[in-house]
Amino acid sequence: MSSTPTQEAGPTSDRERLDQARRVIRGGLPEEGNGNVVYAAYVAVIAALTYGVPASRAFFMFVDPAWISRHLTGAQGVLVVGVLVAAVWLVGHRLGSLRGPVVPDLPYLDHVAVSSLDRAVVLRRWWRLSLLGCLIGGLLTGAVVGTGMVVADVSSPWALLPSSLGGLVAGLGFAGSWLWGQVRSWPTGPRGASTVLRGARSLRALHHVGLRTQSSRAVTMGGAVLAGDLRAARLDVASPSTRLRRTRLRARGPVAVLAGRDLLGLRRAPGALVVGLVLVAAGCWSLAHATIPGVPNIVAFVGTVSCYLGYGAWSEGLRLQGDNAGTPPLIGLAYGREALAHLVTPSVLYSAVALLTGGAVVLTTPGAGFAAVVWPLAMVALVAGGHLMAAFRGLPPVSLFSPGSAVVSVAFWYSRPLLLTIIGGVAATALLTRSTASNALMVLVLASYAAVAFGRRRVRLLDEGHRT
């Protein structure tokens, strides 16, 4: 008697079909993603224990624990932490529009994601990996901060539990805002706040074209970072401006035209204008308070970094000139003079914000004197010189693939402008409250002169390099 061959039942659900497709893609090889995730989490924990906890302890010891307990406890501390967490979530939302948490490879998108399978099932693995990374990162950050506070005698050991839970919640919120930013990067489909609370709905709202764009952008940015060419990465993530396309510049002198052109660029990008305004105002507020005796140096550090970042948000014209080095000048200015002309608009905006912020601090803060108005304004030359260095630094002299400490060399090459600004600004501010005003002014003038001189040298070298 002949037996009838039994037919094996095929997959019936989307999950089973996806598992079958993934087995075909792997060619029968075992799944390696779970092992990589466990190893990455292991490395993160070791790094947090080895480097994070000592750095956190040193930070709180440097800040002055008594000053923290006096000024950043209670309602003020909750407000500061809330502002920082909100800022991190906003950064995550902005990051999602450039490179979201769900970015599969292009072959996977073109062969699996375009099928009739449920988009939430197809993309769930990438979302879970990103969510797990955010949760682990938030938990470790909260634990490291809490441990540093306990070791530095800033708080009791009971603060370790709420800081760890707070870090976990902050990581969860960052993951949600990150995914929401990716959903809202596509102009159609469900984009409301309800998609944040439901991961499956958010995954179904991701458009295939948007996913392909972010996947190809991730490849380009990864290559640019490995090559040490941040200019290529910055140009790849820049979004085209569609505002004020009919606005024209008036006929003026060369310097006035360039300044007006930079101002028009900020009007066409109101987000950069607002971000720069908030950062510069916060930085000048910190620098004004740093002139009061007894305030720790960390306030000057935060103010200097904030002013540097805010000034950079207004310096797109300067960076574009550095990116387009070697092209003929449009209005006949020499290359060096054109670079200095691009500093006019951000410097004027910075000066106006510094004067207004310093005046507000004098009126509202006891103990603040005339230095609270003058000192943030005096930082303009140092910050402008730092950005002159940054815009025309060019490519690093070594590659990331060079033998030796290539990564450290490339990182130092790109961080030199910020390091010089921080060292000069914090050192001068520390001398202002611990020594005489003449010593502080001398250090600030020397640091500003060094930044501007080195920046002009980079402008000249970049110009001469393209000529030859």
C-alpha cells in the first residue's frame, strides 16, 4: 500500500512569516543580535563602574557640596532636574527627525518591510533594542549620579534609589520622544501625541520612504564619522529652508551685505535663532552669577559652554564659508575679511543678549554688581575666536584608521576650539572672584587673542591650501 505524503503546514501568523524570512536572510546561521546586546550592556556597566562613578564623585567635589546643598535642594533642585530632563527629551525628539531608533538596513527594508506583513511586527525588533538601550543608559546614568552624590557626601544613601528610578524614567521618556520625532519626520499619517503611548501605532505610522532615507543617511554619516569629516555629516543632516524665499538683500557695503545675509539666514531658520537665544541667555545668566563671590567654578563652566553652543547656532554663515573654501568670492572681499565679516551678526546678537541678561541679574540678584553686566559681554571675543577656529580647522591630519592613538588625536583636533574657550573663560572667571580684576582681565585678553590669532591663521592656511 502507498502512503500519502504529509504536507507540512506553512506559517500562519505575521510573526511566523517574519521568523521564516529572517532564517532565509541569515542562511541558516544562528541569531547573533541577542549576544551583542548582552555584551554591550556588560561593557556599559563596567564603564559606568570604572569611569562613571569616579568622575561623578570628582564632579560633585569640584562643585562644592555645601553650595549644592544650599542652592539645589528642594523646589530649586526639582526645577533644575526637570529643565535638564525636558532639554534631553527635546534633543531626542530632534534626533528622531534625523536618525530615529528604528533604522533597519536597506536590503531588509526593500525585501521585508515592503511586504504585506504588519509594519509593527516587522520593525519591533529594532524598536525593542533601542528601547532597551535607552532604559539601560538612563538607569546607569541615574545610578552613577546618585552614587557620586552619596560618595561626595552631598546626600544620604537613600538618594540612590530615587536617582536610579528617575534615570530609568528619563530613559523611557527619551526613547518615546526619540520615536515620536521619527514619526513626525514624515509629513503625513498619524503624528499626534497618542502615538507616543502606543509603540505598535508608532511603528505602523513610520513611512517606508522615510525609513529608507534615514537608513541611507545613517550609512553616509557613519562613513563621514569614520573618515573624520564632520562637514559631510553636517551637510547631510541639514534640512532645506523654504522660508522668506522672496526676501532680498538691500545694496550696502560688503561687510553690511554679509552681516545682512547671515541675519536673513537666521530668519529663514527660526529654530536656530531661538536655540541660540536660549543658550546664550542661559550662559550669560550663569556667567553673571559666577561674578558673585562664593559661587563655584562649575557655574562659569556651564555658562561658557552654553555661550559657545549658542553662538555656534548663529554662526552658520561662518561655517558655510569654511565648507566652501576654494570657491571664488561673491562680492570681492578678501577671504580673511569675509571670515571676520561673518562674525558681525552673531557677535551683535550675543552682545545684546549679554547686556539684557546681565542687567536682569543685577536687578534681581543680591550681591551682583557692575561686573555681572560687563563680564558676559567681555566673553564675546573669546567665543567668536573659538568659532573662527572651529569653522576653518579643516580635516584632521590623521585618520581614525592610522596606527597609534588616532582616535584621541582626531577627538582633540575637533575639540581644541571648545577646550580653549572653556579653559580661558573658566580661568578668567575664577580669578575675577579670587584675585584682582586686572589679573582676570589679563587672562581673558590673552585667551581671546590666542583664539582669534589661531583662528585667523587657520583661515589663511585653508585659503592658501586651496590656492595651491
